[in-house]
Amino acid sequence: MKIGMILDAPFPPDPRVENEAVSLVNAGHEVFLFCLKYADEKASEIINGIQVKRYYSNKLEYKLSALAYTIPLYSFLMKQKIHRFIKETEIDALHIHDIRIAEAVFNANQKFELPVVLDLHDNMPEVMKLYPHLQKFPGKYIISPSKWKKKEREFIEKANKVISVSPEFLENLEKRIPASKDKLVLVPNTIRQSFYKDYQVDETITNRYKDDFVILYLGDTHLRRGLQTAIESLCYLKEIIPNIRLVIVGRNTTDVILKQKVVNLKLEDFVDFEGWKNVSLFQSYILASDICISPLHRNLQHDVAYANKIFQYMSFAKPLLVSDATAQKRLVENNNTGLIHKEKDVSDFSDKILKLYKDEALRNELGQNGKEFIENEFSWEQTSKKLLHLYDNLES
């Protein structure tokens, strides 16, 4: 089957898009990827078997994307590009990555009537509520998450199949839209076996932290990710664990707030802001750590989605400390791979760190459980089977 994936962003990088596309290519399908370019990238190239087709965009279109369901201009502009993509590639099916570009795809597809798979990476209407620019003028008044939620329902009803990333998200959709039950397919964001089998250790990282008790966080550092809880806990923990160090690998525009908190609490000697690093260094940071964390704040997005970092942590047999956001709490408890703390609760977070610090056997047990879970059940090679089955049935 010739599958046309639609992504309204540059490519690469996008791990989920690449994982899905490569798996489909390896299963014998042809995958053409519609994506955008803002500079002089090649208009067409093959990446890991994916036939990438780039269509020029600009800053105005990018800004209009936030208004996709306020005014129809963005969808109109994208429809033209997608129509051309479908004609040029002669694809047999469409695979839409998230809802921002979905209306443009459905409009372009009216003439072709191709089957459509809608891939929901996030609970987008709920994520939008957390964006800073939607908390103030003018975004607060011109961008409506409720309109996006109505559109999400419309697209789910139109699609032939709907993919999402966690059982909790699918349960949520089934309750909201009971008629969608038979369309829903679980394809979680997991890691490829190559992440924990094919890598090189950067000894400058592992040597730097060999004498520290390292608490590691990987990924987006937005305030809703809960790092303020971890930082504040150090005021207490450093008195009991003198060599404790919180290592933060990632970044966000809100980092200035986190860094100021570290200064205010006089914790500069206990926190390392490493900034964003190439994914090829993640393994070395994980190997250098003792406990890996995901202290997410609870909200309707975090309760139904997994952070990919927890699978990266587990693949190297590291014990987890995660907040009680529903999806990650259930996953960790069901597989006994770490401890749970109440979101935003510094005291509870500190107590759980101490419990793990004092019990090396427990750390090893939880870490080993995580490693076995990834190897036996939750690598991409395992979880992508439902994606392949979906397309086998779509074809037949």
C-alpha cells in the first residue's frame, strides 16, 4: 500500500512519525511523508526508506496554524499543498499526524475519497489550555480550545481509524464518543530496541557524576513538567544526601524561572542545567543516574499520556519516581518499576527519594522490572504490531 503521512512541521526530527513510517516501510508498504520547509531544505529525499516531500511554508502560515479553527485561512492554504501531494504521489491512504492540519486533509480528500487514519499524538485541546500565550491577550480571546475539541470530535467521526498513545486517552475518547469504539487503536510512544542496544557511552558524562547520587530528568522542562517540586526537595535532601545532584537535560522558555529558584534557594551546587542535548547522549546521562524522575503536574493531557522518557529510563534498569498523573502512575504500579509521589508535593517527593536512596536492593529490583518490561512487552518492535495490523486490514 502507498501511504501518505501528513505532518505540518519540518522533518526530521519527529521520533513518532519516523518510528511509524520506518515500521510500515519495513513491512513492505511505501510511505510518502508530506511535511513543511521554511528554508532551503531539499524538496524531496529518502530518509530511512521514507519518501519525504517538503512543501514551502513561511512564518505567516505558521502563525495562522494557531488560528486554524478560528479562521479557515490556514486550512485553505494547506489544502492546496496536500491536494498537490496526493496527485503527485498517487497514494492509497492518508495518515494524519494530529488535528491541526486535519481539516485541510479532509477537505483535500473530498475529491479522492481515500481511507484516513487519524493519529492523535496528544490531547491537543487540553494541551492548548496550558500554553502561556492562551492565558493572556490576544490569544485568550481569539484561540478557543473548546472549538478545537469540537473539531477533534468531528475528525474522529470522519476518520476510518483513530490511533492514540495510551489506554487512558482511548478510554477518554470512548466515553466522549461511544460510536468511535471500533475505530480506536493503541500505538504508544515507545522506544526502539536500538536505543538500549546500539549506543556509545560518553565517558566525560559518566565520569563527571561517578561520585554523585544523581536524580535525572530528561526532556521538556516547562513548569507543568514539575521540576519545581524536585528543586525544592533539595533544600531538605542535601542535608541527608550531601552528594545529591539533580541533573536536568532539556530546556524550555520557562527555564529562567527554574534557574532563579535554584539561585534563590542557594542550590547552585546541587543542580545542573545541561540544556538540550543530542539524543545520542541520553544513554550516558541515564547510565550516570541513580533515580530517574517524571514529576508531571496532573491535568487532562498528562493524565492520559506517557512521557517517552520513562521508557528510556526503564530500558537501562533505572528505578523511577513519578507523580500520580494517571497514565504514568498506572504503568509504573502495574509493572512495579518505581515509586509514586503526589503531584506538587515536595515532602512526598523527598520521602520517596530517601526511600530509594536508603534501599539499594529496592532500586535494583524496580530497575530490573522496568528493563524486563521494555525488553519483553514495550519496545517499539512489540507495540508497533497493532499499527501494521491496522494497515493490513485497511488494505484488505
